Amino acid sequence: MIMIGETPLGYAVVKGTVNTVRYLLDHGANPDKPSGDRSSAPLHLAVAEDVFEMLQHIRTTGRPFVPFTDTSDKIHATHREKCVKLLIEGGADLKGVGSANPIIVAITEGLTESLKCLIKAGADPNVLDDLGRLPIEVAASLNSRAHVKILFPLTSRIPFVREWSIDGIIAYVKSAMEDDPILKMNPANMKLEANKAYRRKDYVTAARLYHAALGYFREDKTLISNRSLCWLKMGEGDKALRDAQICRRRYGDWPKACFLEGAARMLLKDYEKARDAFVDGLKLDTGNTEIENALREALHSLKMSHDNRKDH
């Protein structure tokens, strides 16, 4: 079932078929229009989402698309790549925010062919992730020599790397990781230490710790929501919004996710969508005082914004 505001193309990428994506693009679907509560445009979804799920859906509904084998990972990667190619051909925007950038996602998900497609199409190989790392550093941190090799000739030289070579970059990142106290920490303690950092208003450290913990506890929704709060505190509206929308996509019946999206949109001065997010939150949790107050603020800001436009 397509949610309110979700585009057919966005839905097709996650739950449909490659042929559906092709059909929609051929008939004028916008490859850059964000889809409903999702965190990104269809291109980012194609790289980030588990497209293999769509094949499972087709199988369970009796509409087979391709022969199913035991090589699910291979099928998964192949169909992501096909969706990525189709969306690029359809004119999709190759940009993204922080770790939601399609290049960063392709690296972290181990999608070599998708990475090649993005690079060939002109995606920026020097965009930073949420922790201020270049894609080549992310690849090195994941011990992906193949990705480091792809990115090396396209990456701006990192001043701190003495030996500017593939091996030099890998050695530099490995050394930095060994010296990073966060990466040495027991995963079970990361969330606790992140909460402590947040309480002492060290939002940068808190965000890093929540980010690191997510590598071990991907299904812990509080890690994503707390990271969103950190971005809010630091005034990083785009990053806060992305994390909030990830929460809404994964946990659609969670009022806090709606509140976080509304707060991020308020920071970005998108008062109409902030209002809508708060309304959605109140539908899920009637009488929530925090969301009610936030909704009143959004309505007031929206009215002031309309009044200012009239005056001009």
C-alpha cells in the first residue's frame, strides 16, 4: 500500500520491480522527488534499500520476476545496480547529505558496480560523510581495497597522508582507527557513553558514538533518533531531517519520529511540512504535550511567514 505523499517511483524502487522503475521513468516520473516519509530521492533509495525484499514480495504474491536461487546476495546487488543505472539515465540528482550520499552508501553496502555507475555518471568522490571522512577513507576503514583503488585517482589529496598511494591511504586510516578511543570502545558501552556526552552537551562526540553504535546495533531506533537530536542541537537541519525520516520510514507508528522530523523542518524553516509532521505525531499519540506545543509553534511560524510574504 502506497503511503500518502509517497511517489510511485519511490515505491517501485523499494517494493516494485526494475521493469516498473523503467516504465515510470519512461513516462515522466521525477527521479529527484523525495517519496513520502522516506529520507531520500529514489536514487538514494535504490542504493540504500534492500531491493531484494521487492523480489521476495513478488514471489509471495505469485508474480515471479526472475528465477530464484540461493545466491540472494548476488541477486540483491544486481537489482540495486539495475535500479541505480535506470535512475541515473532518468536524470536523478547524484547529491546527498553526509552518509546518505549515494557514493557513501554504495561503499558502506559493498556495492562495487553501483559505485562505478555513480562515479561514471559524475557523482562527487570528495563529499564528506557525517564524521567528516572522504569516501576513500570510508572505503579504507572497511578494508575495501577495491573501492580505495576506484576512488584513488579521483580523490583530492589528504594533507595528513604522507605517502599518497593506495597502500598509504589504507595505512593512514588503519593507524587513525587504532588511535581513535571511540573505535576501541566496547560496543555495549557506546550508547551509554553517547548519552553521557549528550547530557554534557558534547553533541559532536555523542553523534560519533551513536553513529559507531549503529554499526553494531542497526535495529536500535533510539540510536538513530538520538543522533537526529544531536544534529538538531548543532544546527545541522539537513542531517537531523535525514535521520528523522529514516526513523519514520522504519518505524512509521512512532510519534517521536514525527516530532523529530517536525523539529528538523522547523530548523530548516519549512513550516508547512513541520506542521504536517507534528499533526501526524498527534494522530499517533493524542495529547502528547511536547508535540502539541511544537505544533502551535509551527502554526505560529507559518502564519508569520505568510504575513511577511503579504507585506512584500
